Amino acid sequence: MPYSSNMFPALETELKQETFPDPYEAFMYHHLQYYGYFKGPACVSSAVHRATEAVSRDSFMLSSLLLKSRQLLHDEFGKVNPRLREPRDLFAFCSGSGLLQAPRWPIECEVIKENIHHIEGVPPQPEYFYQPTGNEKVPEIVGEEKGTVVYQLDSVPTKGSYFTSSRVGGKRGIIKELAVTLQGPEDNTLLFESRFESGNLQKAVRVDTYEYELTLRTDLYTNKHTQWFYFRVQNTRKDATYRFTIINLLKPKSLYTIGMKPLMYSQLDASTHNIGWRREGNEIKYYKNNTDDGQKPFYCLTWTIQFPHDQDTCFFAHFYPYTYTDLQCYLLLVANNPVQSQFCKLRTLCRSLAGNTVYLLTITNPSRTPQEAAAKKAVVLSARVHPGESNGSWIMKGFLDFILSNSPDAELLRDIFVFKVVPMLNPDGVIVGNYRCSLAGRDLNRHYRTILKESFPCIWYTRNMIKRLLEEREVLLYCDFHGHSRKNNIFLYGCNSNDRKYWLHERVFPFMLSKNAPDKFSFHSCNFKVQKCKEGTGRVVMWRMGILNSYTMESTFGGSTLGNKRDTHFTTEDLKSLGYHVCDTLLDFCDPDRTKFMQCLEELKELLQQEISKKINDFGQDTDFEGRWNDISLSDIESSTSGSDSSLSDGLPVHLLNIADELNHKKKMYKKKKMKPLQTRKQRNEQYQKNNLIRVLKSTEDALKREGFASMLQKQPTLFKNSENTSSSTVRNGRPRTNESQLNERDKGISLDPSKATTLIVTKNKGRMQREKPAFTVSCPTKRSTNTSQKPTPDAKPDWPRNRFLATRRERTTMTLYPSLHIYTYP
């Protein structure tokens, strides 16, 4: 596979060295060349070329016995560095066409060959919300019957079809020119395009000279989820006022109704003035489409704009785009950084449905000892499970910028935590321009409990990775970065703890975050209610797996209503700064000095009391709880986190239902097989004897409880009573206790090791004895043991005659009074 030497410096150094050839590699090159699959030695080293010539002369003799492995690293003096090279397959950066892995598209998608790239520019002034005047025009929908179609995608897979295969570059064949052909320099028709990464315009209809109706493409293999948009226009005119109307949006509520503006990007401004994306638009209106076709109602977004230049190329977007290629470029810089690559390991978590790489970053400083490494807690972060919520990627970029820096706080975080980061959970959806779904046509954030590994690989492997991580170490925090289309500011969704020991603890981290970022983060907008429709989300599934601090971070598409940033749109710098605040809050949250933590906990209790009082006052009831206010269920005083159809799950696609049923059936059958009774006579006998012994020991335990352990030691020299004392050996529920004569008849010639029985009884009754007899203390090991040869500790030896508890030994007479089984020391 071709590669670029500047991607892997160690590899470049190796190629420059004069290495002795590997005979197997030389043979394979010669073999491939003979059959026409290898055209020449241009792409291999001179050493390999010489080896190929040697093989062609039927000479397999090595010039030296000193062979160098291509897996071990070598320094500039040719000495072996005692560590393995990172496996190249895990990076997946190289491709036949360039440095990065080319995105794979469904074979139905046409993709243009142009590379779309935008600069990151920060607006010089705050971008304020649009202030509606009430006089905004509401244009009527004309449609293609009265207008002129100037752009339309042909084969768009919708509901009823499903993903089958993918390839680099998408659909085979010549790319069609979908835009209209200009009739001359005076033709002012706009040329539309969206067949690039994250683009999703399906149709553009010209209804007037400078007015266009736009139809967005739904998420692939569905008939809904239209909110994200990203497209290009060319052939602009500077002095004209254009109107764009998107006619098939699905959400009844939107931030466009309270002042949010679309984003515009001018290539001329970017190249000449270094100006990036900016908020533009006037006469912005979000309204219901009056067209009634008997189906779900559509909503429209309309705005007017004046382009800054003639003959410019401009882009419009719902939010700042962040594509799969953008992520790969960033990760490539990290992999090539000699410092960052020491504590940031890049791996392939899995391949997506289309075969795109889902990357996993493990970030932590090397530990000095194994004990230090094992003591580190873990933090798990992820983003872009919803591909149209690009705000999550910008927060993730800010987090990675800080945690990979040389800041003392970043170094401290890397010392005490292991960060597991999945920066893009749904690369397929990001590539094709979906708003919410993967190529399975379903919202991945409703399927974290799935058993269909092949259909939902990204979340299946993420959940499995976290499950393994929980077996290794404590996971302190899980957070999935999202975007929100109906609320301003940034906030968290969490899960109320059912454990009264940790009451309100799940609210401390977001409360601290609101103090560290008061002009961006709103604690008032946070919600901790676990709804039934959210059971399949990452937040709830990870919480049920045992992560107390499990969150979904929601970042608005609009801006802030808080502090100094009130009524202004968020920029990419604002979102990246929140990634830094997440790190800063982690340090406060884990500060060994618990002053901040306890102070926040007290403030949370006061806030909760005020909220409960307000709720009850609204119903006209008395608010005097007499100290019982904290017994009220927190879920009862919180509202729902939903409010849109996007929170509902569509279930599985039709073509996956049979597969899911099959897997569930196999799972049930496997469980049934595990619960089958023992089959062999030997196993049945052993189980029978074990049950007998447990019954005997239970009887003895009851006797100890009834008569007192101390008096038992003095009055009863034997563990089991003789047959004549059976009158006092009854068990609760009226069941007779097994006596000595019965044991003799059942288990002749079998003995019992008294030390094991003593350990069993003493350990099991330790807590009870200490409560009932404070003066009598017993020391027991804290760990459970299944070692049958374990003897009781010296402190736990009661003063019992040893001749009644003789173990079976060759020099002693075999005792036949008690059954002998594998005795386990129970806690």
C-alpha cells in the first residue's frame, strides 16, 4: 500500500537506511511481478529491488544473517529500539489516493470530485440575534409546476430501501451536471450543488428572478429528519436581494422563531479578508406550510440575503460544518506530533456500516508503576452520534486541544485519568449529510441496548468498550456531546440517582460547570429525569451499567441568553472554550479538598427545596415538610426532556426484524441450556450430598442461634447431636433436621474435616456473634475463599475437644459419622 513518508517519521528513517532484505518479501514481489500484478520496483526500496533481482536469478542466498524486522523501530545508528512500531492498520490514514482514508459512500450517492474546505474565522464583532419585526413576508409555496427546477438529485434512497454496499466516491460512472446551463454572462441563475461531504440539498426550484424554493434530502433510507442543511451556490450578483425558502422542515418549533440566523460563507471573503462563516439574513420567518397532502405537516424557513460579491461561490449551512475529513486531518496532526503521540494513542474502534473508520483515542500520561496505572479512573467522551449536530464536534475539538496541550492542568488530568474518546460515532451519517440517522435508517442514540452488532457496529462496540473498561477501573464520568434545536445555551441531561447515599451527587458536575462558564452554560435548563422513551440512549444505558455521572451535553444551534454573551450567537471559539471548561470542571469535581463539592451540594439542596416549595405553592398546599422534603421523588418535580418527535424510536427496520428475533431466540435457548439439570449420576450424587450438608450446617446454625454460641462451646462438645437428642433438632417450617444416624446410613466410610466446618460456621456467624456477644471477638479473612484446605485463623479456634473432630489421615481410624464433601468457606 502506498504511503507518505512524512506521515510516519520512524518509517521514513527506516526507508533511508540500507537494510538487508527479507527473503519472503523479495520472493513475493518477484512472484507478483511474474504474474503481472506488480509492474516494477519503483515504489519499493532499493534494498528490496536488489533482492528481487537476486531472486530472479534463482539465488535465495542471503547476503547476511542479520535481518531487520519491519515491526521493530531502529534508531539512526541501526540499533534496535526495544518497542514495537504502532500497527499501521489501526491508523487507517493511508489510501491509494492520498494521505487520508477516502470516505466511503453508499453506491446510490453521486459525489463530486472537488475538495471542499473552509477556514476557521472568528467574527470581529458579536453576532446578535435577529429581531423579528412582525412584518416578515410569508411566501406562498409555488412548486415546480409553476417554477423552474434548477437542481435536483435523481436517485435518492428513501424509506422502503436499505443500505447494501459502499465504495470510495459513491456511485460509479460519470458525474452528471445537475445544475442548469447558463445561457451567457447575463444569465443570473444561481448554480446549486450539495454532492459533497455533509451536503444534503435535494432540489432547488426558481420561482422568481431572485427567489428559490429549496427541498432538503431526508436522512438516507428514511422519509423524515430534515433540519440540517448545507449547500453551495455560484454565479451570485452583488446588488440583488435573494430569497431562499426551505419548504420541507419537520419540527414544529425552532430557534429560527426567536432570532437565530443561518450561516453563510464567501470564498472570496475567505481568500482575500480571511473571513470565515458568519451569521447572515433578514426577514427570517419560520412557519407552517399550508400545503395539505394528508401526511405529516411541513414547516418552512425563509430568509433574504445580499451577497457581498459578484460571481462569488458561497455556502449556506444550519451550523458550522465539521466533516469526517476535517476529523481525519486533525487526528493526522496528532499522530504526527512527536510529543502528543506519546500520551495519545489512536486506535480503530470498529468500522461503520459503510466501512469508514470509527476512531478511538486513549489519552493518559504513562504511569511509573502498575499500581499507579490501575488506580487511575476513566472518563469517556463521545460526539456526533447525531451527524447533523456538528456543535458536538466543535466542543470535542476544544476538549482535545486542551487535554493534548502542555498546560499544567492538562498534564495533571492526564496523570490522574484515562480518557477514552470517540470523536465521531456516526461517520456514515456525517459523510452523507444526514441529520439524525445512520445508514441503517435509525437513530443510533435509541439503540444502545442493541444486540445487532453488524447493523449498529458503532454503538455496539462503544458499549462493549465501556463494559470492558468498567471491569478494569471505575468510570467517573460519561458524556455524549449533542446539539439542540429548540433551546438556547448549553446544558446537560443526567440521571437521578436511586441510591440515597449519593443523593444529588449527579447534579454537582453540571452545577460546577455552570459556575465555570456562567455566560454559556445554564444549570436551570438541565434535566435529570429518566423517561421510558430514553431507555435506549447512551446516557441511560451507561447509567444503568453503573456510571453515576452519565450525561448528554446539549449545545444550542443558536446562542446564549446569559451574562455578557446575552442575545448573541455562539461561534466555534465559544464551543471550543466549553471543551476547556469541561476539563477545568473535572479538576474541581475531583479536588481532594472536598470544600467545593460540599458547598455545591448544599446549594443544590437549597435550590431543590425552593423548587419543591414553588411546585407545591402552585397547587395551594402547605410547604412545611418537617424535614421530610428530601423523600420526594426528584423525577416527580421535573418536566420531560422531550417535546419533539425526534425523541421517539422508530424501532428496527423491517429487514432487521427477523435477524433480531433470531438472535433473541438463540439467546433464550442458550439461557435454557445453561439452566438444565445435571445429567450424569455422579453429578446428581454430588449435588445431593452438597444439599444434605448445607441442610445439616443450617440446622447447626439455628442451634447456635437458639442456645447461644458461648453456652454451646461449654455444654456441647460435638458439632452434631446424637440420635437420642433429635427431639431438639427440629427446623423452622416444621421440617425435621438430618440426624447422625441418617447420615451414617447415607454416607458410610466418608469423613468430615472439622477445620473446614469450623471455618464455615465461624465465618457465617461472625456478624451475629459480635452483635450478641460483644466480649467475644472473632477475626476472619476479608476475602472469600474457595480453598478447601483453608483452616480457621488461630483467634477463631473455639475450645472444643480435638478428638471429636479428627480429620481423615492414614494413621488414624476413619470416622464414618459425618459426610465429606467439598466444603466452601462462606462469608
